[in-house]
Amino acid sequence: MPRPKTTTYLKVRNGNYSVFLDVPKKLRGLIGVARLTKSLHTTDRTTAERRKAPVLSEWFERLERARLSLDPTADAATRARAWYDEASKGPWTYTQEFKDGTSVVHELDPEREAKEHLLNILDDAPDADKVYQFAIGKLHRIADEMPGYLSYKPLTSRTQEQKVHVIRTFTEATGAVYITDITRANLRIWIASQSHLARSTLAMRLTHLSDFWKHCAAKFDWTTPPPFDRLLPPASTKATKAIYTDEQLVQLLTAADPVLRSLILVGCHSGMRIQEICNLTADNTRSRVFTVTEGKTADAARLVPIHDRIQPIVDRIRGDRWLFESLHMDKHGSRANGIGQRFSRLKTGLGFGTAYDFHSMRRTLITRLDRAGVPELEAGRAVGHKVKTITYGLYSSGSTVEQLRPIINRAHYEISQHLFE
């Protein structure tokens, strides 16, 4: 059997795939090893790519907890809480002795006594007030709440990693340890440290922080108003996205490599999102139909007739397993990220600005259908948009593939035939 290819975070050992992650030097003392490894019990690369995602997600969380625990107050706070938890169980007693030699043992309130004694222990210690509040359960550390936050609703490994990264940048920029350190003042410091990012990216990251804060607020029944309102300048109301002209499509296709050229042509003739195209299996492209099994929304699952002009391309590039056989999954199980980055470099190198992206292919097709007089209902069904009317949206099962085929074929581009070959 040929040796399977090695991919990101994967290695082959005794014929089976294992997932691995190197531990940063400063965290090895806390984790206990220099490299985390786990067998995935498969010789199939695609299966290994799928199985590694939850393992890596768990490891990234573990490293993040270890990273945050390096805060200088963390050990003191942990010791203080452990002492308080034990001491508040009691018993605390006071023996009253009388002149006649008798005595009476009085039981004291263990919680109150533990609090008073802890105050004496922490007197003049660094961050004594916060350590005390944490020990008695009034403050909660960001690192401690992260695992529960990441697991309270289903998230992809990529989204989990994004959330961990955002919270890490916040704690590193501000020195925040406790959830109450997520204040407007600290948020402004963090925003200033992220000034190199586009406003839309920063807004998305701020949403991740807000989501974490709201999760904790609900868990601990806080009534404090969220500190996130109006931290960013208003978004521009100017239209930021564009469609491609025939001349621009020819420019892209002429400069693209064969795989990118096929991807662009499939995109502008089908209206499918890049992830939908890259996830098409060979079986999903039979009988002159693209079968989209899942996508951005529930309505993304659909049948898309293959435009007559790209049918020869589909027949030529179809592999044994995938339509685009040469693409590889990343650590999150996505086959679209690598080629998406290649497309971005291509269009940027040709002078296309941020108003143009691969999704503009979808906008372009919809615009062509609109200009060709295709009714919005049928165009929407062809591209996977939800029908919002009661009659057709709720009760109709939708148009058949053969009804949609002439609609898709009405999208026409002035592109030379040699670019299809």
C-alpha cells in the first residue's frame, strides 16, 4: 500500500494517522510534555482530517488555560480558593472556660470565620482584594470560564479557535485575568492594539468578546449593563461589494492557473459559494446536476442544474472522489481555504480591491439572471435563497431541476471559448 501523505498536524505511524501538536516552550512545564500526540486509528487521510479537528480543539483550549494561568496572581488565587473552600466547611469552634473549671464549646459560623481569617492571611498581599473576591466566589477567571463557554453550544473547531484567539489577544493586550476586567477602558486598550485590522474584522472579534461576556452574565445572573456599546465608529453606508464585468472575468481567467480557472467558471455559472463548490464529490456532479448537500444556511442544500457551457469542464476535471481532486482539507476540515487564498492573491495582484471577492461570482450570476428577466422566485431557488412567501415558501416543494435548467442557462457571459478548454 502506498504511504499516505502527511498533512498539517498529522503524521503517519505504523501505517495509521496520528494527530500532533507541539507545545510552546513556556507552557511545557504546565502541560508536562513537549508534544501532544494521539492516534486517529485510520489509514484514510480524509477520515484523519475529520477526526483530528475535535482533538486539536480540545488541545488548543488546554494550552489557552495553561497560558492564562501564567498570570502572577493565578497561583495565589488558586491557593486562596482551595484554602477557603476547605475552611468554610468547618467546624470552627470557640471554647469558653468558667472559673469553676468547666467549659462550653461554641460552634462558630464557618463561612464568616473563613472569610475573616482569609482577610488576615492576604493582608498587604499583591492584588489582595481580587484574590479574596475570587476565593469567596465573587470573581471568576476568564481561563476558568472558557471551557464551559466553548461547549455550551455547537461550534466548529475553526470558530472555537477564533474565539480562543480573540480572548487571548484581549488578555495579552490588557493583562485581564477576571471577567470583571472586561471593561470599557480595557476594551479601548484592546481595540487600539488591533488598529491594523479592518473595521469589519474588529467588529467580528468584538462580537466574540461580547458573546463570552453575555454567556458569563447569564451564568452568574449579573445585572450589569454590557460594556460593548458604541466602541467602534459607525460603519460606512457606502456600498462595498461589486460584480464582475465580462472584461474583468476574462482578465481573471486569463491570469488564473487551470484549477482556479475551472473554479471561477463553475462559480459564475452556478452561483454556488466557494465552500459548496469545493465540497462537491464526484457523485454530487452526475446527471448534469450539482447536488449541494449542505452550506451556509438550511436552504443551501439544493439541486443546481449544470450550465450547458461548463458541462464539459465538469466532465473533464471530475476526480475519483471529488470534483476538484487536488484540493486538501485544512485542520478545520475545510477544502476551500487554500484555494480561496490563491484566488484572493490572484485578484489582488490584478488590481481588484476589497469590493471584489469570490462571492462576487454569486452576485454576478444573480445580476445576470435579473437582467435576463428571470423572476426573483425562480432565481432565488436556483441559488439557494429562502422563499419567504407563505404559499410558495411554506407549502410548495419548489421547482424541479428541469424547470431550473433553462433559467441557469440564461446567464450568459462574453467569454472566449478557449478559456473553457
